Amino acid sequence: MKLVRFGSEGNEKPGLIDEQGNLCDLSSYLDDISGPNLSGDKLLEISKIDTINLPKIDKSTRLGPCVNNVGKFICIGLNYADHAKEAGMEVPPEPVIFMKATSAICGPADPILLPRGSLKTDWEVELAVVIGKKAKYVNLDEAMSYVAGYAASNDISERTYQLEGTGHWTKGKSCDSFGPLGPWLVTKDEIQDPQNLSMWLSVNGKKMQDGSTKTMVYGIAFLVHYISQFMSLMPGDIISTGTPPGVGLGMTPPVYLKSGDVVTLGIEGLGEHRQLVVAE
């Protein structure tokens, strides 16, 4: 299934994309696409709904972030060896974990807001993993059973805030609009091999990133297992799994976003984003 949230910001309703590509309203069956509705049993129940009788919504309607009430937005740094190289950093001996504020989450076509004083706002197309049930001290061979599905994300980063001065990466990752998520939550049964998905990102029509999830250092199952040793993963939590090479920081000279730029991205089977960059 491709689950969506549609409508104006803060007033989104749950929906799905049917086999004919229609945007269908699910609000008569559930209150939202969020943690309580992401268990295997609940997703199976939703999959049995006869979409023929569901109200159809105009496709021009805004899509919000595909998951609501996210408790934790967990990001993995330097999880592609070639990206670590372009950043001038070593591949870490274990996953680098940092948090992105959930207030950064926005829809896949909402504007990217350049924070006041921003000089080095950068892009990172990433595969987001959505957790479907509580995961704590999970064994590696059981880790995928805790995954509800996947979405495309953009781990937008202000490099000055992230890497210069004191503090950790979080403040450079958490500005408003720095966590676009969607357009759909694609349930895991629809993705045959999440470790072999092509992914790309363009700025003003010029392709900057062109990679694949197959080059991850630490795969999805390992990340779920690993993170669950340190904290409980809850339904609706997001793990953004890292980015392939081609970020602005790694270019010579570096290239960063400016007001008026248009960022587009996509991941095989997971849909596309298109966002206008706007100065706050």
C-alpha cells in the first residue's frame, strides 16, 4: 500500500493511493497515519478495504508528511562509504546516530526554508524506515519484522550550524522544514529489496546525487537491531538511513542552496519530492 496524508498543514487526513493512482480518503476508517495504525494487523486490515467506494480526492491537493506524531526522528551519519570519503571523514566502526527535531518534518512539496543567517544549507536524499511496533533489544534476524514501511526523505543540513562552532550535529539538522517526508509511506510488502533501490536528487534540474541503497555500510536490519540496544523504537518512529555522494559540501568548490532553487528527489518505488527554496 501507499499511505498518504493530505490537506492543509495541521489539518491532514489519512488516505491511500489505489492501484489506478487515485488519491482516496481513508478518514472514515482511521484517524491518521501514525503509530497506532502501523502495526502489521492494522495494516492488513487497511489493505482489505474496498477502495472502489472510497471518496476520491483531487490529485492537486497538498500532501503532508506521510506519518504523523513521530516520536523520534533518528538519523544515521556517514552510512555510505563514498559519501564519507567526499566529506573527508572515515567510515565509522559502528553507526553514527543523531537526532533531527520532529518539528523539522514537512511535506514533500512544502518549501525548504533557509534559516536566518544561513550560508551553507545542503541536501541529502535518504531512505526513511518507519517503525511499526515497539522494538527493544531486537535480534538481528528478527529486525525486519519491526518495520512498517519506507518513505523518501531529505536530511537537509545547515553545514555552518552542523560542523562549525561547538555542539553536536543536531542543531544543523533540525531547522523548520529540514525533514521533508513522503510523498507516501510504502508498506514493506511492496518493496522487494529495500537494499537495492536507486535514489537521486537534482537542484534546478541538474542531477547532484545518483546512488543506490545497496552501497549502505550498515543495512536496515542492522540499524533497527543496533538502535534498539540503546533506546526503544516506537511505532511511527523514523530512521533516516544516510545519503549517497553528491552533496554540496563535497563539491569543489562547495555548492549550497539559495532562495529560488528547486530541489527534486526520488527513490525507486517510493515517489518523488519537489520543493522550492525560500529564505525566511
